[in-house]
Amino acid sequence: MNKNAHIKNRIDRTGKLRTETTRRDPGAFNAAVSTNKRNNSTKMYVDLPDGSYIELNGHEARTLYRLLDEHYNETNKQFCW
């Protein structure tokens, strides 16, 4: 699934650095992280297939990252490729 998907970085129209998923299969979720360089704030957005979404601030997104990193380290699976 999602073998044609990519993750790309860009500067959005408001000047924020944005990292986002692209070219994902229909029915898959999409995610993006946006950082405002002026005030160093970050937000993460996850758009779910049913039209709902999850919005996390930088602290919450970092907690999610740390949770996944710890889990994959414990299972001896590679988290970052």
C-alpha cells in the first residue's frame, strides 16, 4: 500500500516550513507538520479518511515521536529509515 507515496518539504504561502505526505492511496490518511520560523512554533495535522482530523501542537507531536521511537527500539525494529 502507498508504494507511490512521498514525503516532501516546502515553504507554504505563509512562509512556514511544511513537511507533508503526498501521493498516498485513496483511503489512506495524510499528515503534515508545519513550523513557523518567526516564533518557532510547530503543529502537526493528520487528515483521516473519514474527513475528520487530528491537530497536535509541537509538544504533543514530539511525545508521539518519542513514543514510537521507544516502541520500535524495544522491538528491535528500525524506526527511522
